Amino acid sequence: MKKVIVAALAAGFIGSAAAAQHSGVEVYPAAKPAPEVAKVLKESMKLDAGTFITSDSVEKVTAFYKGQKGLTEQPGTSKQGAMFMGKGVMLTIQNPWLDMKTSQKQTSTLISIVKQK
């Protein structure tokens, strides 16, 4: 029984330590990479960005980033979007968003972590 508890605790610590990051900022746990969006931002706007998509609401994602040390929420947060600055990045959260490649409105939540120069 003790071995099972120790193994479960170790797995929890390993999972926490392995949280994905981009430019020193933790990526929202329920988000999946959106490399095609990052590619368009790099090619069209010359931005070094990590982009991620989740089905969670802007409010839920915003609450996660409010708890991140070193990030400061900027004015204008709403049900459609939020912005944070700090750690050398600008982080935006938006839903809906426009896919610049297809010009289609998307209803997932897009998280963009843009490295500042």
C-alpha cells in the first residue's frame, strides 16, 4: 500500500514538473499546440509566438494566468478576451478569433504567447 501511495505522489510531482512552457510561461494545461497559427503570425507579422487552442472559456483560461507569477493582467479583460504582460512576453487569450489563413471565424479559445523584443 505504501508503495502505491509513493508512486502516485511521485507521478503527481513529475506531472507538475513536466508542465509545458513557451518563452518561460506555462502553457494552459488543457490547450493543444496550434503550430499553423504560429506559422502565419511569423510569416505575416514577424512575431515569435507560441499559439495554443482549448475548448475552455476565456474566463477559465484567464483565471489560470492570473495565478502565474510575473504576469500582469492588462485593462480590458472581457468574456471575449484578455491580455497579460510580463516575463518578456505578451500573452493574449481570445474567443472568437479569426483564422488569418482561412478567414474563418473560430469559436475555440486561442492563447498566443508572443516573445517581446
